[in-house]
Amino acid sequence: MTGGGAWATAGSPGVRTVGGSGWSWQPGWTWGRDGPRPHPGLARPGPYQPVPAWVTQLVGYTDDRTGRPHALVTSYAGARVVLDLLDGRLVGAVDERAHASICATVRIAGELMIVSGAGSGYLQVSDLDSGRSRWRRWCGDVRSLGTVTLAGRPYAVLTGGSPTLQVWSLAADGGERVGSLRVGAERVAVLAATESGDDAMVAAGTGTGRITLWRLVADPADGEGVRGEPLGEYAFEVPGLVNVLRFADWQGQGVLLGAAGRLARVWEVPGGMPLGPVFSAHTGQVNSVVAGRFGDRPVVWSGDDSTVRAWLPESGTQVGEAFRYPYEAAPTCTIAAEITRRPMLVTGDAAGLVWVWDPERPYPFRREAPTGSRSAERPEDVPGPTRLAITEVAGRPVVLAGFAGQAVRGLDPTRGVEVDVPLDGSPAAPVLVVPGHPPSLVRIGLDTIEVWDPGTGTRIGVPLPCPAVGPDGAPGPLASGLVDGRWVLLLAAGEVLFRLDVQTGRVTGPLTGHSGRVHAVTIGEVAGVPVVLSAADDDTVRLWDARSGRSVRTVLDGHGGAAYAVAVATVDGRGLVFSGGRNGQVRSVDLTDLVHADPDGFGSGRTDLIGTGQAEEYVDPALPEPAVLMTATGPVRSLAVTRAAGTGWLVAADGTVLRWHPLGDVTSPGQRIELGATVTDLVARPDLLVVAAGDGLVGYRPVAAG
């Protein structure tokens, strides 16, 4: 998945534009068959990819000049960047050469800066915007770091894993070690620091679940010296490595948040009494504990490598369901932030992605449904249009919407108002919309198939013999198109395909090659050669010769067990195939060189697979390595390719979520929009995307920013 490009907020809230193109996709109209029209949905912030791998730390703060929420993002590889949480812009690339292991923000002489453990054994202060290093001093290994202000002076408290803490005074032009504090006999794994009146408090956690609390006091007799006073001891009932410590305010009371292993807890400070029982619902090591809000309700959020949970520390009870992260790259850290006056969470993961998400609408996380229940976020049975297509009637484009068991509806793609669909005669049964170039209207009877041209309303060819339908008795996926000027239908039935020549009535098939049920089929062109692509339950997308019906080879796999959607398009002169499937990955491969190797006899000279049940793989030339363009949070069942402002856009549907991905040399991410109902189909032409959802249609058009 791409991310981290330059973005700019434009138009209504939730609509985002790619910074390089200055265009966004916005709903132009909505249409509902019955009752109110559907809600077109808003864009989702993120994900952003500001660092190349594994986000190790997030530090949230508000920019002094703009008032916008920012995050200082640190990666395992040492890169540090400043990310604008409103639109994902990178507003600072902070001294990547420093190889920062841990960072914090600090105000020095009124200016917000970064103090970090940089390189091997150095303490460094850097500018927040430019990343320029102001100074660095040798201090030994830095494994945990906090900043405080004492008597108006900024200080850093750090540990390298020994039982001793170092205290450094900070200035814009240099720093000095002013004291050390031995906090026990065990090595310190993590620390947290906060101001407390004119003094400061530091908590130090060890590898055995023990936490000590200390007061730091400025010592006027020793210049900038600092002395420490013990305040008490905290502990987890089950010994384990303390990996999270954080001071926070809870209902006007100072508290310490901590985690060790799979346990999280809150203590009063400085008394050391637990605010409530330990929270033990996580199944993995807890990597974040923060105080925040869930709507209007104050909660403590804790996260491990798969879930984020809200709970009440006084009772230790969980609030609502857990939010589960659906990607293989697990969350590594989470912070709370207020963005556009809403309490939000910001999560970094092991792929370098940063997500900004609202627990009330928790995309990309998914609420865990109770055992044995069906998730309300992914209904399997949805009403609404089952197939979409775009044709031309009397020289004007018309959107065709097909409904199961009902008449086809036609809509003006500019205004979303209904228009008449011409049809020669009154068929005894409703016709189906078959997408393609051009599309068809088809009636499937007991023994025959009849085809109409939706642009003219005339019947095409002769009634065709009806091949076997799918295993459930319903027609499988269909595709329509012109092959060498002849109108052709492709019909999937289980794991085989049939090729129907509409003019002559000839049926070719069954065409074998897949070992699982075919979910999608499309007819297109690659380098001017007509091809057929099919996606099936055997985890493959297969290429077929559209002229002969021969199976050529598998061109894409790796869909997590099943491929559900396939599309073919020409982008910058290259013939590309796109696919989506069960694991949410949207993959792409370039077939141009494969077709150029044999443009005239494409598919010839290979074993005729009609009725043989065998598939001979064509090996040479080797295909390029497939590209993963994006990763959704659930199965991708619909794909479409459109073009606007000189940029090609791949659009994918993941349940209720739409994703735009720019194709070609554009590196900025596209929009991510969530609708109020599950998406059932997509259809596109230049400057238009029509989305069919369970509650109606939405027409999206590109709009220039500003």
C-alpha cells in the first residue's frame, strides 16, 4: 500500500486531494431505487507511510505556528520524520543519518526541538522542522528517554539499561550531564518522566515487573545539579518485563500507566495504590497504554500486536468490543490525539504505516463480533444492483444497473436521473446486465440465451444454446466484448468457462484450466490483442486467448486462497492486469511483453484444452514480478480502472470501503472512502466512477482542488 505523499485538504471535510495532481474524487450524485438515497461517505485519513519499516515510536504534539496536530515518527531503521496528522504531509525529515533509537520533544528557549538517543551512544538535540543537529554529546547507550522542566530549565532523563539513570541539562547550543540516580539493583528497561509543580517525577521499570518512583529536585547549591528522592514502589503481581510506562491525568488525578507482558494497569501517584484491578484481556505483549476518550467517555486504551482495547481502570472492565487489526504487519505503538475536535487514535505498524482512526468508526480496525454471531460490518446478503455497465444510447453515455429478478434501470451518468433503456420486445423474464466493451443485456432461459445490444435495444444474433449453469443453478459470472469485430460472451459455470459467438450461435467449451470456482471473468485487450482474464477459487488469475478459447497460463496468484476480481487496462502504453482476492491484496502484472512475443498467433501452437481437463503452462517469456499496489482490510471483490487529469486510477472495493490508487509515475496515495453499505459492483469510464452499494448508486467525478 502506498502512503506518505503530499496531501492537501480541499472542499468539504473528509475529501482529500493528491498533492501532485490537485484533483480529488467527489460524489456528483446518488440514486436509490426505493426510499432515501445512499450516503456517499467520507474520506478516511491515512494510512500514511512516512518511514520505510517498523514504526518503533510515536510522539504526538501540536505545532506552535499552525495549531495542527503532528506526530514525530521513529522507525526501526533509524529514520525520523514529522507527520501532519490532518493530511499526512511530511513536514520534516529529521536527520535520518542520526539513526535515532528513541526520541522526545522538548522546549528549549521557547522553541520546540527534538532530543534523541542518536547513533551509538550519543545524546542529540535537533531542529524539529529541518532536522538539523544542534549538538550531540557522548552519553552511552540510550534505551529509554524522557524530558522535564525544573526551575525553568529543560532536562533529559535517560537510561541505557543499567540500574542508574542519567540527568542532562539541555540548551540550544549544548548539553551537560548534571547528575545520576541509582534506582535499585536491577537493570532499568523503560522510564517515564513528568513535571509535578516545581519538581518532576520519574518512574523506572525493570525486567521483573518492579517499578520505582522518584522525585527530581533542582539543587541550587550545585548550579544546574539535580537530586533524586524516592517516592515509592509499584509492582505487577506476575513478574515480567515492564515495556510501557506513561504518566497521565485521569479524571483530574495524576496516574501512572504501565504494562508488563500481557498485563496493563493504572496506579495513583505518588501513593502507589492501584487505581483498580489489572487488565488481562490481551493475548500478546502489550506495547501501548494511553489515556483517551471513547466518544464522550474517558477510557484507557491498551494495545498489543493484534488488538486495541478500551477499559475502565477503576473496575478493570473492557468497554465494548476489541478492535482487531486485520493486516499481517502488526501494530507496534498507539497514541491518543484530538483531531478536528474528535478523540482519535494514531497507530503505527510493522510495515511503516501510520493510521489515524476514530474508534466510533474504527477503520482499518474491525470490531470483534461475539463468538458465533455475524459481524454487522460485513453483511453477506445485501440488496441493491448486482451488476453495472456503461453503454451509449443515441450517442450519449448511460449507466445500466441490473437487479436480481427485476428490470434493468438506466441512469444519466452526469445527473444520476433515470433514462429509458431501449429493448426490442418484452422478454418473459428480466434481463441481466453483462459488463464489457460493449456490454450486453442477456436473458437466460431453460435452454437458450438471448442477447440484446443495450445501445440500440435490438436483439443480436440468434438464440444461443444454454450451457451448464453454476453448481447452485444460477448463472455464473459473464463478460461481453468484441473480438475481431464479432460479439462474444464469456460465461463461467463452476470451474470452467464457455465462449459464445453471438452472431453464429457457436458455443466453445467447456474451457478448462482452473481447479476452483470462477468468481470473475473479463474480456479486454493487451497490446491490441484480445484476451480473456478469469479469477477463481484456486487462488489464480488465468489468461486465455479470446479468439480460440485456449488457456495460456496463470498470470497472478497469491490472493490468500481465492481470487475474486480482475481487470485489464492500458496504462502508459502497457497492458496491465489487476486482481484482488481473499487476503485484501490488490496485485498487478504487465503482460505487454508476453503478448508482443506472439501477437499474431497468440495462443496458437499450444495444446487445445477444450474438454481435455488439462492445462499446459506456457513458460516463456517469463512474466515480470507482480506488484502489490495496495492491501485492504478484507476481501477485494470489485475493481475498476478510470482516468482523470492525465492520471490513471485503480479503484478497489473492500466491503464498505473504496480505495483509489494512482497508476504510473504518481507516488502520492489516493482517497479512501467508507460508504454506509457494502459495495456490490464498480464501473468506470474516463472522469467517472459509478459505485453500486446495498442501498443504491453513487457517481463520483474528479474535481480540481481550490
